[in-house]
Amino acid sequence: MYAGVVYLGLVALAGVAGVRLLHRLTSEEDVTGALPFLSGWRPEQHALSRFHVRWYLATLVFLAFDVEMLFMYPWAVVVAELGASALWEMFLFLGALVVAVVWAWREGAFRWV
């Protein structure tokens, strides 16, 4: 009954094991205990160091616009079929996002200095 799922799991495990083995055979040194690299550069600070609070506000603004796009793509497909009610729904949604952007602006999310 679940033979396909078990088979797919075994294939995935074999693929991961194969890639690990290929890495072990071709790498010059064991890097599993090494520090993380940032595009080939050694990190200048610890990986668990704290970020400035302004990055959290910038993240919230990004998420607001990201969720907006997730809602607008399917809406754009069906807006012609739904008519005026779909337009009012989108204007209400965009109004809520404008409130979020105004709040972020007042909190200083767009100031980088």
C-alpha cells in the first residue's frame, strides 16, 4: 500500500548518502566542524549575535508586501468574473496594508541611519 512512499524515501536517503560520500572523497579537508562561511569569507561575528531591532521592522514590512502579492495574484485571475465586489475587497485589503506601512513609517522602519 505504501510501497511507493517507502521506495521514494529509500531513493532520497541513498541520494543524500551518495552526495555525502562524493563530498568526503573529493574535499581537501573535513569542513563539518569548521566555522560557517559567508560567500567564502570568514565571519566577523558570532552566528548567534543579535541583530539591530530595525531589521525586525524591515522584515515585517517585507512580509506585509509579500503577503499582499500572494493575495493579489489569484485575485487578478478571477477579478473579471467576480466584478465590483472583488474590487471593494481588494481596496479594503490594500487599505489595511497602507495602515501597516504608515505604522512602520512612524516607527522608523524606513530610516537606515
